[in-house]
Amino acid sequence: MRQLSEHDAAFIYSDTAHANSNVTLVHIYDQSTAPGGVVRFKQIKAHVESRLDQLPNFREKILRVPMDLDYPYWIEDENFNIEYHVRHIALPKPGDWRQFCIQSARIHARPLDRQRPLWEMYVIEGLDSFLDLPVGSFAVLLKIHHAAIDVANGNEITKLLHDLSPAAAPPPPAAPWFPETAPGNLQLFWLAGLNFVTFPLRMAQPLSAGWTALKSTAKTFAGEILGQPHAFPVTRFNTEVSPHRVFETRRFALEDFKSIRALAPNATVNDVVLAVCAGGLRCYLEKQDDLPQRSLVAAAPIAVHSDLASDPETSFSWVRVALGTDIADPVERLVAIQSASSSSYVMAQAISARELTSLAQQAPSLAIAATSKMLRSASALLGDWAPLANCAITNVPGSRVPLYLQGARLTYLSAIMPISDGMGLVFSVTGYNDTIVVSFTACYEQLPDPEVLAQCLRDSFQQYLALAQPPARRKPRATVGKAPRLPVVGTKPAKPRRKTVARKATPAAA
């Protein structure tokens, strides 16, 4: 039995009937690389079952404390059955990309059963009409609750499910497993009381360690973040969402993004990603005659380095970054994004968010649960669903080397992210094997035409790429062996020109 952190518990508390916290990893494979050129469903199921020991959350369900007096616990499911979690479906003919996106969005939107481990896996066949993927490809959708997965470490799950070689050994038989006994309410009340009694001692350590810094952090966060919730325009994506989802994605070469960053001094690949998404949003909203005069703002992760020698690792904090959607020139937009993402204002946001998150980890469960419910109720009552940003752009790291599932090569990796009231559009950026995949998840009522936004993203990228690459030099015309020009059918042949004899040049008069 393991207790959830404040961060993971917040995802459990914030779930609603129309907005859950599911994350769906989308994998597409070329099975021609597998032995015999075929991968069977039973092979995939046996493969997953053999690695469940490395994925503890896959056999554990949520056990909530009565009245939410304490954070929930992960408890092993005594009724765990792999047959329920790993499923097999096929797309109807013709099995094209649009059908796949629609089916994936429907699977993602359905809530997970809270009485079982919070994950499902779908093996999807019939992907026969994809333009840039081999015929006979199949997909694996892994839907898992955000409380059970850290998106920043999502590649760990991807690595556990895959091999580095197509010639991997067949999965061994699943090891015997005996679930633990679930605790009763009396034990849960006792643990909640113990945590409540020790709460002042847990809070004393972070407060005494940096009280001055925490006061400054709280002031910065409250003044710059919470104090200016409407410092950006409200768009169609900042209203209450429905239970219906849409999903689309586009794939690009990493080298192209590296070449584009040369358009702006000190620009990073992340800045280019923000600029491409901003250009796509500007293009889409222009088509809808709905482009605000002020710039849209995105919530995006930024790396924050610790000043403590004992904590050398880099953490990520969510910050607000202006996307420059009010700037028509793409290069000027990229320059503005680079300047905004590296400004002291944004870094102050990042540090404040990190410090307050560290402090919130010690907060009691009732406070976190009550805060989540109170914010939802207040937003519904006031009819104001505007969040801290217009949309979110998150990174989902992947492997830099090819991965294989039972010999089938992974060719496409993407993610479908959760959305919420006031935040009906989320971009996910996935890197895998020298490619970058930009995907987005949205509410169907707010974005009924996802293919249009996907094309706008493609156009935005092509615009930047054309500016980054010098125009191709024209090849000199060949003079040797040149074919004679044939007359156009239906016209009179041209008369031969008279040969002219060059006159000798007359010397200039002295």
C-alpha cells in the first residue's frame, strides 16, 4: 500500500463527469520487421503480462479515505484480470487516418473504472490507408490516469514495454502474484489521524528552511499569476468543455526544427515549437474570423535549476508565455517568443511555482480536495471558466533510438492529453528517433474541425522552414545534347531565322 502525493491526489479530486484526467499514449508499429512479418494479439498480451512486475501501478487501484480525510492510497487489486485491461479492436474499411483519430479520441474520452487499476490498452488493427506509414501497421493505445503517470517520465513506461532490438527473446511466463489485503476503514482513520498530528512537524521543516524565500515566492505568484487572470483575451477554447474529444497530429523532422531556430538569436527548439503552434493558432482563428487583437498566452513547462548542491537535478515548472499571435511576421513572432520565454518575469513564475508546489506537498488532503471542489463550484456559479492561460503546450519525452514491440518497429509516438473547463485545447509535443510530433486534444464543441487546425500547423511549419532554408540555386542550362524544341500542336511552324554575319568592330577614333 502506497499513499498518493499531493500532486497525484489533485488529479483524482479534480475529475468530473465531463472532464477526466486520462493520458493516452499512441504507438503505431510496422510489423514487417517482426519475425514472420506478423505480430499476434496474444503475443502483445503475454508481453505486457510478463512485465507487470516492473509497472506496479498496473496492478493497483485507488482506495480513497472516507470523507477525504487523507490522501488516497494505491492498493493491489485482488480481482486483477489482464483480459479486462488489454483489448483488441479493428478499424472499419478503409482504415484511414481520420478514422483512427476519431476512434482514438473516443477511447480517450471514456472515463476509467475507479474500482480497477487505472489503465487500459487497445490493440488496433486495420490501419491500411495511412499515407506515410507502411501497409499493415497496427497501433497500441495505452490509456492511463494522470495520477498513475508522470508525463515528464512517460518514456519510462514506453521503455519498459519495448525492446531495443527486433530479435528480442519471447516473453517469459508471468510470475506468480499474490495481492495484499486491503485495509479497513478503522486503519484508514488511524493513518489519517497520525498524518494530521504530524502535519505541523512536516510543515515546520520547509517553512524554517526558507521562510523569507517562501514569502517572496507567494507574493510573486499571487501578484503576477493569480492577480492577473485576464491579462490575455478569452477565446472559444476558454469555456466549459463537453465530454466529447477530438485529436489530431502532425509529424516533423527534428533537424528542420534545429534549422528554424537560427532565425532568431538564442532561440531553442522549444521556442520553435511554441512559434509553430502560435502560427497554427493564428491561422485557424483567422479562418474563423475569431483572432483576438491581443496575443494568446500558453501554459508551458520550463526547466528550473536548483540552487542547492544537494539537489542538482533540473525540475520543470509551468509558466505563462505570450505566443505572439498578434504578430503577423513569423520571424518577429519567433523573436518575441524567445524573448518572452527567457525573461526574468517568466523565470520568476517558474521559481514561484516550484517553491509553492514543494510547500503544497505538505498540505492536508482536506485542503487540496476542498480547494479543487471550491474552484470548480465558483467557476460554475460565476460562469467564468477562464484559466491562467488560453491553452497548454506540454512536452512528452520519447526515445532517441528505435524501439520494438515483439519485433515490430515503433514508427509513430504521440499523446492525447486531458483538457478541463476553461482549458479546452492542449498541445503535446513528442520527440522520438529524430522526429517531432505535434498533437493536440480539444473539446469537440469548441473545435469541430480538427483537420483544419492540423493543416494550419503544417502551413505554419512550412512557412518557417521556407524562411530558414536558402532558395535552391538554379541549375545551368545544358548546351550539349539538347533536344530540339518541338512545335506546339495546332500552330504554324516557326520560320527559320536568317544567319547574320558579325561585322568587324570599327576601332574607336583617337
